[in-house]
Amino acid sequence: MYGENARPNAQEPPELPAPGALLVDMSHGDRVGEFRGVAGPRWSLRPVGGGTEWEAEPRHVRPALLIEQLRARTARLNARSRGEVL
């Protein structure tokens, strides 16, 4: 039995981001993705500008820094300018 002030899991669940917010999935090599929604206990993310979605555990996701957001958007625009299928 736990005491009045003790909690078995002291870590708070992360706050749910707004749809479209850019996040970094640290469990997939710091991959940047747009938050799409919740899929059971996981969060659904997709590459910036579209593509195949993937799921990530919320504890492995953090908000993207401004430089990470810029890199992801620039990479997408560069790929499009090269005529790559996105």
C-alpha cells in the first residue's frame, strides 16, 4: 500500500500536442514528424508535408526545436525541387 503522498508512477504522462505540431521521435533517430493523433497508447506521427505515418511512444517524443523544424521543412522543399516523389 502506498502512502498518502507516494505514487507508484511519479512520471506524469506528456501533455497531448495540437494536431500538426512538429515533434521529434527520439526512438527513431530523432525523426521529425507532425502529430496526427492518438492510436491507443501511442501517438501517430507523419513526415513533414506528408508520407507514411508511424507510431511512437509518448515518452520518446519531444517538441521539435526551431532549427529541427526548419531542417525538416527545408529537406521536404529540396526533395520536391529535385522532382522526387513525396
